[in-house]
Amino acid sequence: MSSLSDFTTLSPPVHDEATTVDHPAVGIDQTAGNFSYKVDYAFDAGTGLSEDTIRYISSVKKEAPWILEFRLAALKKFLAMPMPTHWATKDLENIDFQKIRYYLSQGQKPKRTWDEVPDDIKKTFERLGIPEQERKFLAGVEAQFDSEAAYSNIKDVVAKQGVIFVNSTEGLREHTALFKKFFGKVIPTGDNKFSALNSAVFSGGSFIYVPKGVKVAQPLQAYFRINAENFGQFERTLIIADEGAEVTYMEGCTAPKFSTSTLHSAVVELVALKGAKIQYITVQNWANNVFNLVTKRGVAHEDAEIKWIDCNIGSRLTMKYPGVVLKGERARGEVISIALANDGQHQDTGAKMIHAANNTTSNIVAKSISVGQGRSTYRGVVHIPKHLKGCKNNTECDALLINTNSRTDTYPAITVRGDKNSTQHEASVSKVSEDMIFYMQQRGLTEAQAMSLAVNGFINDLARQFPMEYSVELKRLIDLEMEGSVG
Amino acid sequence: MSQLEIKDLHVSIGEKPIVKGLTLTIHSGEVHAIMGPNGTGKSTLSKAIAGHPDYTITSGDVLLDGASILGQEADERARAGIFLAFQYPSEIPGVSIANFLRAAQQARMAEGEELDASAYYKRLYSKMDLLKIDRKFTSRSVNDGFSGGEKKRCEILQMAMLEPKFALMDETDSGLDIDALRIVADGVNTMRGPNLGVLLITHYQRLLDHIVPDHVHVMYDGRIVKSGDKSLALELEAKGYDWIKKELAASAA
């Protein structure tokens, strides 16, 4: 967090400044996610996916013809590509693309002040704690409700530095040249079936540009909320940090629990130009009927650094492998991931590091926790071609099993060619034993508290790297999961 | 003034009876030692009282201040004032001793009540000073990579912080060198007083040179077969457990 003086100049008056500073804001209250309000949507693409769905979305957004073309081409790719069930879980076959609603909104223009946000949407975000968050420690906030951002605001101080923080719809319209230059370049439409789907129907997500040398002191935050049943959320995020720029972006996601499944399929592209630094933090707590199939990748140019911090809690199935293409010399890439799979959940997560220049370094630390019937899978790709020298990778995968039914698999694929590069891989599987739980219970902790403490201990070294607000929130989410897993 | 009553207790592991009718009452302020050969049910007794799920109480009762604790989970018993110092304490990687004890203290508070962190640390440090424990100790993960002596020190510190009514000390002296033994003994002697009852489970007399018990019981084949004062421990040391076996055989004949 920045100094106290920055803090007070950036914040509008709050009632209790002293307390706010002593006890930094806790994260968005994602534990309170299981509720929904009835909302009258002014724009609804209906159920099912066809060219008409796409034309509807594009026309509602008043998009330029090239974007519609881009979308239609993506739809063709999506339809032509098979489900990747030859390596991924067959559960993917249970997604019925014709039963999903692809676009729902009350309007395409986000409100700039909190008062303008429609009441029913405001209620949702207030219940989750968004406005307090913004006042307390964020440089900017975007809150997406189903398909579109309902609220988007950036603090004046940050905007004056030339930082752009808008939703993708607005980014495409107002900053076309910049957007187009990088859009779809890090993750091409046909990268995988779900990136193709996103490219066809994307809506919302953030567009961020940080100019040369600008270091954004406070994090920018986006919050993604699914409110409607049978809904698919397809946000598209593009972050560009120009030479020497630095930015931290945090996202939180929740959805209420419906009896039918919901799809979240985002595409996130990061570009860190020479010497830039991007840190991207995700804490998601999806309800356990959500298919969460997300493609995230960044390109790090010379001396640039991209760090993904990814916490996956909840969802029915998460498939997510944040990656960094280390394109320039001395670029650094890092993925820190925590996945918790409870009963009925499958966390299929990992990381990709593609070394494409000399003296590039990458670090992957993945920790998974499987509880009850929960299943965790780690998939990693580290690629260092033969012609490079001075490249280094470190990969660590640790799994924690709580009770004997849990399952964990590790599929590390490390390709290091040539003898001028080095890699190091460590994996461990540990168990929370009955004796360990008894030991903690004997000190007065309930079984749920004991399990929660064991899990928090397991991820402690990673959680320490998170901003305070997010590590507090993560701990709360874990407590809640453990409470639910004890009979 | 509290009392822990063990009444005709029978404990099995699986189908196998281990404790076969043990009766003993401990009052606050008293230190009882249970001695006996290996495999006689001493550790089973302590774990059963603490509520380990692997140990089935087939008959008898355990009462704390007149109320049975057998229907309570292990954590409820702990919060009621039963502390078990483990023979082999578990490791909890990533959880510092300070945070572990803090969680244990928090678990003893009413819902919605928040532990006063600065008061907690003040108390923790004063207990550590009392037990001559280095300040750096509590930032280490609970028992993770600890030597035998450090594990025992950690148990003693937890006991001092949690201030139980009754402490069951399961072979606390096993595998300890003389210095570590002194740490344990000094700790228990420091805490000894009118508010604490202690059940010391030990195979050897040597711990009792440092912690002088008020009562000594000899356990054999799941029962207490002989009780006396501290001189019984010395007699046992001199004559060996065979003496007890012979006496039992003689009385059975």
C-alpha cells in the first residue's frame, strides 16, 4: 500500500479514517456470493448460439464491421474445433451450448458514479462490498454484472497520468488503434475451443493501458458477477504496460448457486513492453455449478516481468493454465497458483512458460488441495528451445490431500533442449492425517478449524506474497470451504 | 477446585480391549504418576480421556467436575480444560507456534468475540520468559523439523498458554536427554499449583526425580494394580516390574 499521504489525497472522505489505515480493507466479501436479484434486462440475446446471436451482440454494442467479422470468423473456428476431451475431462461434454444465454445487460454504458448504478445491481455490489473497496485502497474499479460493466471508475490522480482503464466495449470504441494492435495477438482466436468461443461472443472485461514509465501505485480491480441462470460470461481483458510501466490488476469473481450450469469463459491478454511489470491477481469463488474455462497469457518483452497469482476456489470444473511468453532477453515470468477442489469439483490448473529469448527466467509454484471427492490436476508446460542460452526455470508442485477419497494428478511437461539452460522440478504430495487433526482438536480447535489451519499452513508461503486484503479474503474462503466439508 | 474422575474405564482399539477397568480420581493441585511396563495401556488411557476417535470406550465413565465428558468431541474436552501433552506431537507445516496458539485461544472465545492481539502477545512472551524460551521459537512452524527436546518444549509452552484444569502427560520423558528432561520438569514444576491437576505417564523413575509426585500408581494389563506415594516409584525402580508381576501372580494363586 502507498504512503498515508497518498492514501488520504486519493480517498474521498470516509467516516473512520484512522481505523481504515490501521486495519487495511479486507477483500471483497466473496463468501457472501450465494444470492441473486431479479433483474429486468433491456438487452437479451436469448438462448443458444448462432450467427444471429453474434450479430445481435455486435449490433447492440454498435461495433465496427471489422469486429463483427472477427466474431463471425471465431464462431466458425469454435464450431469446427473438437472438444479437447482426448486430454481433458469428459465432463466438458455436459456443456450444452444451445442452452446458454450469451448476452444479458441493462445497457452498454457503465456508470461513472455509484449513485447512477441501477438499484438492483447496486444492491448486489454493495452486498459484496465493492464501493468500500474502491474508497479504501484501489486506484480504479470496474464491476461487471452479467455481460456488461455496470460501473467503471478510475481515480483522477491515476487518469491524469494517462492511464486508461475502461471496459473492453469502450476500449474498442474509444481506443481502437491501440486495442487492435494487441487484441488477439497474445491469444489467437484458434488457440483453443474456448478462446474461439470467447472471441465470438465476448463482452465486458477490462482494457488497460499504462503509459511509458508510469507506475500505478494502487491496484486496479475488476469484479465479475454472474447473476442470471443458464448464463455464459465471456469477458475479454487486455492489459498493456508500456515501456517501464508498472501495474497490478486484481479480479474477483462470484456467482450464486443455480441448479443448472453456468459457463464462464474469459480470455485475458497481457503485454509487458520493455522493462514493464504486470502483476495479475485472481481470487475466484465460483458456485459449484460453474464451468470455468479461461485462457490467460502474457507476452513479456526485454527486461519485462509478468506475474500471475491465481487462486481457484469453487466451480464445477476449472481449466486454466496462465502462461507467459518470454519474448525479450532477461524477461521474467511467474505463476503462483492455489487450487482447492472440494466435493464434486475438479480443479484442472497449471502454468505455461514459453522461453523465446536468452537469459529468460520463469518460476512456477502450484499448490493444490483436494478435499473429500474433490479432484486436482496440475498441467504444466515449460519450453526452452535448443538455440537459447542462460534460461532458467523452477517448477514446484505441491498437493495436499484431505481424506482418502481425494485425487491428485500431476502432468508436468518440461522440454529443455540444449545444455546452456537449467531447470529444476520438485513435486510433493502430503496428507492431512487423522493424527494431525486430533492434535489440533486437542488444543481446542474444531475439526473444521483444524482442517482450515492445516490448509492455510500449506499455502502460507504463497499467501504471504499476496496483498494483505487478498490473503485475508483467501483465508476466509478456505475457512468457509472447510466448514462445509465437515459433516 | 476441580476433579477428574475415571470410573471403571474400559477402552478398546478395534476389537482389542486395552484398558480393563481403571478407576482413579485426580484433584486440582495433585500430581499423580502412572508407571508401568510397555504395552500395559498407559498411553491408551490418556488418548481415550482426550477423545481420540480410534479409541472406543466400551464401559465406564470419565467425569470432569461431576459431568461426563464421554459424549464430547476431542475439541470440546480440550476447551473444558483437558490437555494432553503428546508422546509424539504432530507437525503442522506452515503454521507458526504463535499463530497456532492464537487460533487455540480464539477457539475458546464466544462467537463474534475477537482475541486482543497485543494482550495475547504480551501473555505469550511472559510465559516464554517464565519457561526460559527464546522469543524466536514461536515464529517456527509447529513441531516442523523439531528435535525431540524442542517438541517437548513446544508442548510445555502450549500447556502454559492454555492453562488447563488437568494435564495428561503421555511419556513426556521418552527419548529425552537429561537437559531436555530438565526443561520438561522445570516447566511442569513452574505450572504446578492449586489450579492444575497432573497425570504423569512414564515408564521410568528418572522423570520423578525432577517432578515429585503426590501419588504413584502402577498400571499392569489395563488396570491399576498398586498405589502409593513417591516411595513406591523408588521401590519399583529398585525391584523392577517383575516384582509387581510376581506379587500379582502370588495374590491370584
